Amino acid sequence: MSPTSPTTSPVPPVFAGHGHVTFLGAGPGDPGLLTLRAVEALAGADVLIAEPEVLDVVRCHARAGVSTPELTVVVEASTTAGVPVLRDATNLVMEAARGGRRVVRAVTGDPGLDGNAGAEMLACAAEGIPFEVVPGVATVVGVPAYAGVPLRDEQGTDVRFVDARTADDRCWAEVGASDGTVVVSTSLDAVAAAAGELVAAGRKPDTPLTVTIAGTTTRQRTWNATLGTIAQVFKQGKVLPSPEGHRPVIAVVGERSAPAQRDQLSWFESKPLFGWRVLVPRTKEQAASLSDQLRSYGAVPHEVPTIAVEPPRTPQQMERAVKGLVTGRYEWIAFTSVNAVKAVREKFEEYGLDARAFAGIKVAAVGEQTAAALVDFGVKPDLVPSGEQSAAGLLEDWPPYDPVFDPIDRVFLPRADIATETLVAGLIELGWEVDDVTAYRTVRASPPPADTREAIKGGGFDAVLFTSSSTVRNLVGIAGKPHNVTVIACIGPATAKTAEEHGLRVDVLSPEPSVHKLAEALAEFGIRRREAALEAGDPVTRPSERRPGARRRRTT
């Protein structure tokens, strides 16, 4: 049995006259660092109050109808005086709690290290409003961990935390006199000043220093230097001056954060596709699991639908087939896509049917994603290809019609209007009668926003994954050809041929016709590219950072 939480209810009780407030730590930026308790609290919230960047991290775990008032809203203080006042977080939290609502106040990092959250807790306590605290991964701890900088070693290094924005001379003197690790919260353009304070307070100029911006996100970047060289490193690297100089950073100072050690422990920034913007030209439903896989490699997937799905022009054929399915016309039903499952499911719901209507009918799925969509519908497929996840792979395992064992010789095949005839022809060859039914139409999607089109044509994407010939044709048709620095990855030879016919050079070819194998192949390409740069002594860059016109090597 799993251990239970001492916060006994996932949804805090609301007491008479007052609501309940949960002060929640959202961590440094990676949504994966939210705790289980945080996810539970967010799911039960009536009101979610947070800065915009924190909302981006936590919003997906809140229910659809959650209220998210802005932290700074100008309202009329008095209809007579007409004087506007600024409603701050404390006022918003208190107002919602007084109204008997469950409030989640989410902050970056951990609430215990957020001075504003502490003041809001005191306000709740003063008014008798019940509250709880859900700790989060503190930014000063989480960011160094993602940068590959351990704060302590086996000797038990002393660790000091300093906020450069509020540190006084006494604070700098104390950490300057120490030989332990110092974790400094500051901004990018104030790092050199903080380093100067530490040197002035007694730290040696050659003390190693690491500076990390956008920690725990795929925008993370870390610089290695010393207290005495950080200003020069930023200047030579053209890091500063920059419009982003105000952005927060975490600087770690100490011998235990030496660059050589970080090179060995930098697990996050050394992911195969770290920071790569990867274009995924598929429908939202199809792209979800592929995008998750790309994120696990450190990439930033950008989903651009190239195909829109619409009902068939004449629905009568589909309606007759679904009625035949219920009345026992078919021995098998074969699903060749997630969209086919969706089309049948929608027709079932229209007639008031559910998964029980499949009783007595064998169900086949062309691949794992289609099978997962069926399971979500409440149907466990009887046949999924044991080898290649395709129509050909399904035919390899499909049994021939046997009049002794098969009381019915007919197969219902709901599919797209542009589907190939491979499966139909193969089933007929195996002795089956096939009702080949158009369940949905695929049409070219609308063009993406102008900035996305510009990024595609201007080299703003590092890679694009083509999962079919139609995705090549449709993407080029609605957005233009990807720039020549963009890595082109194709799911198979037919898709690669179409890409080449459109003037694209294919860099990555999946070893199998599977979107997940395609993503793996792109990750392996990224690993080889990184290793080649390190071996040559060159900086590791993304493809979009390469010089236009650079030679590119075809990789299979």
C-alpha cells in the first residue's frame, strides 16, 4: 500500500464563512518538478493566483473553469472619489478566500523563500483563514542541479545563499571570508558586480564561477568562468550588453563548482537535442506523444497542423456501416489511425452507443498509437502488428479467412479518403470481404501564424519531422520550404523522396516507419553532431546557429 499524505484530502475542506488558501511552490521553471501534492492542490483550486511565468508552469494541472485573476488590476476605489487603487496579491488572495473559495497562490521556487508569500500567510493567519503550504523545489537548489553543479561534496562543504539585490556590506564580508560554496541570486547584468563584491570581501579572483540563466528550462544556458574573468567572458561572448540583462540568474561560486567538474556532470544541457526548436507538422492529437518524446531529449517541439480532419461529404455509408457493426454484419473491424477511432467513437456517441457495441467483434489496430486510442475508448484490440507498425505489418499477422472458424467473412475498414489500397488488397487476398468506408476526409490545414512561417523559411527551426509525404506537401504549401540549415528528418523512403522532390536535403531517415523511431533517429543525429563538435574543439551549437550555406551531410 502506498504511504498516505498527512494532508489527508487532495481538496482542502472549505470551512463556514471562509475559504482555504494553499501557498504552493512551482519550482524553478520545469513543470516536471511540481510535487504530487502540488498537482492535487491545483486540481481542486477555484482560484489560481500567480505571476504570468508561473501560470505557464502550473495552469495545465488546474481544472478548466479555474479563475486566474491578474495580480495587478486597477479598480475604482470609490464611485464618489473616483480614485483607482492597485489590487495586489494579498488583496486578491484574501478577497477570494473570504468568498469561501479554494485558492492556490503559486510562486516561483519555494513559498518559504518568497518574502511576499510570507506576508500573505500572515494576513491569512490574522483573519483566521485556514491555509497550508506546499513546498517546491527552491530555485537556488534546482538550478545548480540542472546546471551540473553540486553544492556540497563528501567533505560537507558549507553552503551560503545570497540575494545580491538585498545583500549589504556585512553579508558580502561574511561570505567573502568563507571558503564554502556561495549561491548568488542576481541578474545577468549584475553578475560582474556581485563577483567584484566577493573579491573585495576576500575571495580569490581565480575562484571558479558558474552562471546559469533560464535554469531548468530548455532555454537554460550556463557559462564557466572565475570571479576575475566573468566580465571578460560575457564581453567576448557578446552576452552583454543585452536587452535580457535584467533576467534573473543563479551564480555558484566555489572550488567545488570548477568547470572541469561541470563538464562531467552537465546532464541537462548535454541532452541530444537540448534547446533545439523542432517543427512537428501533424495534428495536435497526433503530435502529443511525439512532442513528449522530443522534450525528453531536451528539444522544444512546435506543433503546426498541416492536415485538418473533416466529416465525409456523404455520411450515409458510415452510418450504414456502424449499424451493420451493431447488427452482426462484421467479423472484424480494422482501425488504421487515431482519427479513424475518433470518427467511429463520435458516430457511436451520436447513436447513444459505447464500447460494449464491439462485443463479439474482433478489433485490429495498425499500430501502438491507434491501439492506445482504442484502449482510451474502452476497447482492447485483438490484433496489433508484432513487427512493422503499418498496414503491411498488420497484414503479416492477419489470419486468412477460414469458413470453418469464421462465421462471417466481412471486415469493416473505416479510414481516410486519401488512404492507400494496401490493406484492402491484402485482406481480399486473404479471402475476406471488405467494406471500405470513408470515415473522415483530410484537407490541407490553414497556414500557421506569420512568425511561424518566417521561422520556417528563415532558419528559425533546428529540425523538422516529416511523418508522411502529405505532411511534406502540405507544410510547403501552407508555410513554404524549410531553410537549408534546418535538419530534415523523414519517416521512410517514400517521404524522403517527396522531400527531395521539393528541393529539401534529407539528413535523417528513420530505420522503421514509426514516429517514435524517427524521433530516436533525430536524437542519435544530435548526439553524433555534438560529439563531432567536441572532438574538433568547436562550441556545441544548434543547427539554426550555423552559417547559412554550410555543408550538410546526409545521415541514415
